[in-house]
Amino acid sequence: GAGVSRLPVSNTLVSALGILFNTGAGQHILKNPLVVNSIIDKAALRRTDVILEVGPGTGNLTVKMLEKVKKVIACEIDPRLVGELQKRVQGTCLANKLEIKVGDILKTDLPFFDACVANLPYQISSPFVFKLLLHRPFFRCAILMFQREFALRLVAKPGSKQYCRLSINTQLLARVDHLMKVGKNNFRPPPKVESSVVRIEPKNPPPPINFQEWDGLVRIAFVRKNKTLSAAFKSSAVEQLLDHNYRIHCSLHNIVKKNLKRSLNHSEKLKIKYIITILSTDVCLKEIPENFKIAEKIQTVLKDTGYSEKRARSMDIDDFIRLLHGFNAEGIHFS
């Protein structure tokens, strides 16, 4: 009838339930019970677990998990699939263990959960991984279905073709393992690409690194991962950003220094000393000279740390931590 938005036919498939799947929105339902069971085995679910499931679809994974855990919180954006899921558990002893949240997972505050199991729409893979990894309190593990190419980038090691900013950022915050390949015929409708299941276990405690600073550095280095760092840092946009940050940090230092000269009580002094420590100690307590050039300072740090001629594609987490400390020690910040 008029006013009904029709999905383009090439992007849809009517399931046995009469639901029109929208493959453009990443709707590919996992239908092979062997794969479902394998994912559940690898999740090592416990009776006391609260599980976050993203993209439950028609509930093939959900129902199996409900039999094994305390509760499943299923997040689904499509109200039609929510209806199918509700119908599937209605009147069974599993119904009161299922909580359904309708909406976009990227715009939703994540609930408390012990483990996450998800057959994600592939277009939200990257933002969802980082939403998970920056979530607190910590969860035990996530078992996630991804497009094969994305999965290989998550687990890639320095020097490999797939190694990129996604690889190093994920591996900074978590242990990542490729668990199994899943062929396209295990889904209804079959996607155009092959898939893989990956396990992600957050590092707890997390590394003592400011993630915004870290990501700022890694982003610059990986814009052209085959360039030397010396070349990567010569971009005028990078120099402007770092010059701006340097001046802000220097002025903060000078404000702090002036405050220290006032007569302060003990707790105020402690606070200010703490700020000085965070801002990387005694750098820039003097005024910035007239002829100051950030480009020279950047190249000096790269030379002194030994990374000037190195390329991001072959640098590991420890390399980037050393480099970040080298920059911060000279008052250069990335956020």
C-alpha cells in the first residue's frame, strides 16, 4: 500500500518465516546448527553468566545460550526480528531469562555483562569493537562473527600485509584470537563475503596509557604505513596540530607553576603536583622562544628515540609506547 517503504529486491530475501531480510543492513541469519554450537562451546559459558548478544536475528544462537546461562540481553535494531524472537521463547521456561533491547547498539549504553556473543552487521564492526574495549566494568570475553578480511586485520602482526591501526589498537587493549572460518553458505541469505569468528579478551588491568594520546600518534603513523616516520610527521596538518597542542600544554604548565608560588594548603599543592606529573614534568616551564619550530623538535624526538627511519607497518606495541613516551617527555602531545 501507499506509504510502505519497500526494500530493493536485490537486497532482500523472504525467509521461511515470511520476513524480508535486509542484507543492505547486514541481515544474514546464521542457520547452521553446527556453527551455532561451535560458537557456544568457544564462549565457555557459565551458569551464572549475563550474556550480551548483538544482532540475535531470529534467535538461533539466543535460544541455545538461554539454556546455559542466567540471562541473555539481546540487542536488535529490527522490530520485526524482535517479534520473531519473542514468539520463539513465549510460554517457555526460557522467556524470563531473555531481555530484549530494541535499538542501535552504537547509540545505546551497554549494560553490565560477563561475555558478549555477536553475529554483527559487518558495517558496524570497527566502532563496535572499540565501544566494547572501552566499556567498564570489564567483561570476560567476546566471541564475535566478522567479515574474514576484518578478522584478519584484527589479529595481524607487524610486517604482515593486513597490519594496520585497527590491529595495533585492538591488540593494545585486548588479546585477540582467530577461532574459525565460517563459509557464506552457513547464512541465510548468504553474504557476498566469507566470515570468521574471533575471540577478544580485554587486558585487565588495561595498559597505563591514555588511549586518546595513543590513538593520535598511531593515526599519524598509519596514514601511510609504508612511509618512514620522519616523512609521516612532515605533513603540515600534523605539524599544526602538534604545535597547537604544545602551546596549550606549555601555557597550562606556566599557570600551574605560577600557582605553586602562591601560599597553598597541602591538598591544593598535591593536586597541582599531580597535574604537573600528568603534563609530563619539567618540560616547557620556560616561555616558548620566538623562533620556535615544532618541526625541528618533532624530528629531534624521532632521531633520539631511534624511530626516524622506521615505518609503522613493522612497529609493534612496545615501539609505539617508547615513541609516545619520547614525545610526551618533550611536551609534545597528541590529544
